[in-house]
Amino acid sequence: MTIKTEKARSKGLAPGPKLPIAKMLFGNGGPEEQLDFLLSAARDYGPVVGFRWLNRRSLLLDHPNHIEYVLRINNRNYLKSKNYDPVRLVVGEGLIVSEGEFWRRQRRLAQPAFHRKRIASLASLMVDETEAMLERWASSARGRGEPFDLHREIGILTLKIVAKALFGADVGEDAVGRISEAQTFLNGYVDSRMGALPKLPHQVPTPHNVRYRLALKDLEGIVYSLIDRRRRDGGGEDLLSMLLEARDQETGEGIGDVQLRNEVMTLLIAGNETTAVALSWTWYLLSGHPAINQKLHEELDAVLGGRAPTFEDLPRLSYTTAVLKEAMRLYPPAWIFSRRPVEDDEIGGYRVSAGTTVLISPYVTHRNPVYWEDPQTFNPERFEEGRSADRPEFAYLPFGGGPRKCIGDRFALVEGVLVLATVAQRYNLRLAQERKVAPEPLVTLRPKEGIPIILEERS
């Protein structure tokens, strides 16, 4: 223990390493170095770790009780930090970044679109789009053993699913292609503006900023066109229709076009990226664990017998669900998020000043050996019935927790299990190269340089 740590404790400050937070999250070290730094900081300094960067204090929390305190018990004192400002450049004041009473109103309006019955009605869309992807694979060189980037393919699939769930038959292949191109650039643009070092304002006409404005304008044009058409023509059984029809029970007001644009942009950006990341890591892990892959296939054969999965099958696909949940434990797409207290507070006996950046990392907490036996091992049986009864709720938070838990968590889980079941019935997915795929900690925890896969058709 360093003298600096002793001094910190004597002042009621959480102890921590001397390295600045910028080095930890966004420095020059490789992605794995940054993630390992987080893990070692939590293991070496305990459940509340203090950092200082440019005279600004930050905390990393790695205890479920402390995390629950910030996300649920005292959540109104903890707002989204300025780290989310780059996201606002794309989604405006969408649910993922808005605050206070405005956020609560928007959440009430959007919640019915994500009720269980609504998600159930989208299950056939999820399966149909997956089967269409498999047909494209089979009729191309991929079906003859040519390697391809799985992460890119799954990203296209999940985008098609969320776009058609949002807009129904109104969105065609051309629009999906334009959405995909704009979204890919905008995701990268947001990634490039994350971090501790200052960036040029987005209004400065650098080539990168100009391209950002063009991509945003193209995506907004598609979104506003679809909103205008639906307001004019009515009808539809998709998420956009439900958002248009939503009325606040307290005021009777609906969602205006600008805010509707913000929520649609949020769903397009966040609604496919996280699921694509989760599924990509799932197949990466399965490719290196043949016994688990075999057990997955045995369940699919027993429950489905070669037919397409349905929403009603989900309760019996318990091991398939466990595989996906375990992949999200090891590689949570939303690997880190942050809050800032409005008023001074105390966590774990340490002082938390107003304005402090409070970091919560599912990547770290999901590897805490206090709550996860042999935490680095891929073991889906952790999530089988009865195995998690003694585990604190906030030891596992791939979708966050508390009132601001991801509104689309049920959609993402249903989609993930149905896509996994549909693909795995037909193919084994084998790594094209026997190499470790490194995680890249950006806005989401993507596989760096993709995941090269070869298809092996099941007999």
C-alpha cells in the first residue's frame, strides 16, 4: 500500500493507483491492457477505487451493493456524466441520455412498445430475417467454406431486425443499406470523441466532422420521411406506430417529431449494436468450447427437431439462453458506464463529492471472484435454474440496473436466443484462424478486427 493510498483514506477518499484515468480507459495501451488495468485496480484496491485525472476525481465501483445504491436506491442523485455528450451528437435527448422528469415522461411513453406481448409479436420477424441471412450464406461462397467476418454479418442482421421492428413494411432494402452505412460511420464518430482528451468542436469543418454531418443528415432524412408517412397514412403494427399513438397518462400529450426522431435514432443505434456484439462474442466462445457447443446442439435438437424456433419455445431453450447470458457476462456489450452525483454523498465509507465521475464496469464486476467462481471460464451452467439464487442482483448487469435499466433488454434477449437457435441448428461456426480475438473497449466492447468465421453445415 502506498503513502498516497494512506493519505487518501485519512481524508475519507477511496484509495487507488497513481495512473490517471485517461491511461486506464483511453490511453496508448492496447485494448486488453486497458481492461486488465481496470481489473487489477479493482482487485488491488477493493470495491471502491479512486482515480485522479487533470485534478478531477473519479471512482470505480465493484461491489453489487454500491452499484445498486447508485443505480437504484439513490439514483436521483446520480445523473449521466459528460462522457455521454458524444452520444447526444447522434441521438439528441433520447432515452439513453435524457434526465429527470423529461426522461421519466419519455420512459412512460415508450414502455408499452416493449411489453412482453409486443416482443412476442416480433419473434417471427427475428427468425424470418435470420433464415433469410442463412439462405444468402448458403448460396454464396460462404456456404462453400470461404471465411467471412461474423461480426459484420450479424450487425447487418440485427440492424434489419430493429429497422423492420420499428418501421415494418415501410423500410426497404435500399433504406436499410443507407441506414447501415450511416450508422456504421456514426458509431465510429462517437467512438472517436470518447475519452479524456479534448476534441475539436463538432461544428469545426474538419473532413471528419463534415462527414459526420452528412451521415447524420442522411439518417435523419430517412427517419423523418418514415415518421411523416406514418403520420399521414396511419396504420402499422410496428414500434413506430406504438410510439406515435402513445399518450402520457398525466398530461394526455404524445411525442413530438423531434423527440420521436431522438427515440428512433436511439433504437437504431443502440438497438442493434449491443445484440450484434453479444452474439459475435457468443459464437467466438462456442468455437473454442466444443463440449458446450455440443450441449447447445443437443438442446436445440431435442426442443426444435429441426424446425424454426418460436417465442413459445423460449422457456424450454434454457441452456441456449444460459449460453447467451454467459457470453454477456464475459463480454458485456455495455462494458462500462458512468454517473455523476448532484450532491455530496458517501459510498462504502468514502466521500463522494458532487461532480465526481462514478464508473461502473460490468466487465469488471462480472469477473469478481467473490460472486463468480473461476470467473475467467466460459461456463453457461452458472445461469441454469437454481444456480444464481445466492448471487446479488447487481453482480450481473449486462443491461444496467435500476429505473434506467435498458428499456430494450427483453427485446435483446429474445432476439439473441432466437437468432442463436436458428443459426446453430444449421451451422457450426468455426474460427478461420486459431488466434485470440481481442476485445476493443469503445462505446461497446466490440471484437477488434472482427471475428473471421468458416461455416460447417451440420449433418
